[in-house]
Amino acid sequence: MTLPTTIILPLRTDYSDEDMDRYLRDLVYQIQDFYEQVAENVNGFIRNNAEVDQAVWTPTLAGTGAGTFTYTQQAGWSIRQGIFTEIFFDITWSATTATGDLYVELPYIVTLSDGMPFVGVLQPSSIAFAPATNLVINGIPNSYRGEIWTIGSGAATANLAVPASGRLIGNLRYIGLEDE
């Protein structure tokens, strides 16, 4: 859903003097409708009688090369409020045939943007990524991918190659596309 850019109010000249009550009712209805559209866009569209969409989400990993993961833990939640999406996940895998760079498959597409402004926090366990000192998750614009990157002082930022096993606990907040 996008923000309304115009509001078409009933014109007083379209009503006769005897229709003043109908004109005022129509005017109030149009103003209320406009306010509801703005509120839904600012506060998030209310779905299923809830303030926000909250869902248990099963996070999955992938590599840029083909392959599968053997999971021992896949816990996740996604919260969608308007076009804002926040995910929380805890993934553990014991084996994989995937190759290439590691990423989390996101529940909603990331909006198209310049640069990569959507960076989340990761708590890695049993994953080697030296000489970097930490990992982050980057929401990649115009995709369903949260790429895992190595970072650290004096170390070049780079995609993490798919580890044979490990655990990632993480959180990412990003802007999605309109109400997909």
C-alpha cells in the first residue's frame, strides 16, 4: 500500500442547498477514508484484526551454488508492519551440500535501494571466518536474500563461504515492497 497523494472531497457546488446534510456526510466520509489510508501506511496495515502481521516463519539457508542443508534447528519469526519487515531466527545445521556464499532466504522481498542500508545482527557459533572478527546479515536490495558477510577491523568485508555446519542466531529489519 502506498501513501495517498490526492484526496478528492465532494464539492459544495455539486449539492443543492437542500442537500447540505448529505454533503456534510459525504465530506466526513471522504475525510475519514483519507485518514484511514494515511494511518494504515504510517502505522502498518492492520491484517487479521492485529496491529501487525506476526508469523512463525521457518528460516532456510542457501548457497549461491546449488545444494541442501541438514537442519537440527530452524526457529524464526517475521513481523510485518506496513512495508517494514523484521525477522528473528535461530538456525543450526549439521551438514550441507551447498556451495558458494551463504545467505538466509527472507520472507519478503527487500525494496530496491542504492547501496545496502539494511544490516542486521548475527550471533555465530561453530563457524570459522578468520581473519574477520564478526558476521553480519545484509538485506540485498530487490531480492529475497539476507547475505551473510564477514567484517572486522583490518579485514576486508566479504561474503561468507558456506560452512559445513554451524549455528546462526540473528535479527534483520528492512523495508519491503508494498503489501506483497
